[in-house]
Amino acid sequence: MFNFTTKQKWVINGSLLGLTLVALIGLLLYLLKFLIPAIVLLSIAGIGFFVLMIVWLVFERYNKKKG
């Protein structure tokens, strides 16, 4: 993450924080036995982390071509 621009760092860090909060809410719902909403939130968080990895790779390729 050393050669990312400031905006790219904000996007990645903000996304990580948001997805972590969604996962924690999903975990809390799971512990409170609300299984269906917990499964939905944990699935959204998992897919979001996967998409964030793709965004990370796109940022790296963009920065490599640019500089």
C-alpha cells in the first residue's frame, strides 16, 4: 500500500472499515440467534472483501502503468 494515492488509500481503508462493521453486526445477530439476517450480512461482508481484493489489484495495475 506504499505506492497508492491518498484517495486510493481512503477508498481501501474506508471499505475495510465498513465491511468490518457489517461483519461485526452480522456476528452479533448470529450470537443473538437471528440467523437469516446474520447470514445475509456475513455474505455481504464476504463478497465485499472479495470485491475489495479485486479493487486493490486494479489500483496496483493502474499505478504501475501510470508511474
